[in-house]
Amino acid sequence: MGDFPAEDEKSMTEKKRARRAFDAAFKLQVVRMVRDQGLSVGQVCRDMNLTDSGVRRWLEQFDEEAAGRPGAGKPLTAEQQRIRQLEAENRQLKSDNDLLKKVSAFFARGLK
């Protein structure tokens, strides 16, 4: 019996948390707790049951956005969310425009 761990002694892989999703407003609130209130990342993580790496990633994303760069993850601020939306719309419109140019050139050749 000593060869196997007790059922309540779970391995590290079994103790891993289920992946949770947080919206941009929550992430921004956590970032502001660290930046504006001066709380440490560790303290915020303990108080809110978050992982250190996740909060640090949000802080890095916020810093990138504050510097005017897009950052790696989903945008946190409303401005960056709007910029990403407009950039996607711009790409779609350019693609549509290119397609229309090709179609009009095709039909123009048929008229000659």
C-alpha cells in the first residue's frame, strides 16, 4: 500500500486549474490594481486566485497598447479594440476592391 499515493494526494498535473476565460474589462481592472494602486503582482494573484504568468502577460499587453503598439494578445483597451476592428474591416474592403478590379477587367476584355 505504501507504493501508491493516497487518493487525496493528487499529482501536479491533476491539480492544474481548468482554463478560465476573462474579458477585457476584468483584465484591465487587474492591470489597474497593479499600476494605479501599487499592489504587487503576487498579491493581486493571491487575492483574486489568478496565475502570475497570466497577470504579467496582461501587464505586458497593456504596456504595449499604451505605447501605441498592438501587442500580442487580445486588446485590453477600447481604443485598441476599435483599432483592431477597423484594421480588419480595412483588410476586407481592400480584398473586396481587388476582386472587383479583377472582375471588371475580365468583363472589359469580353466587350472588345
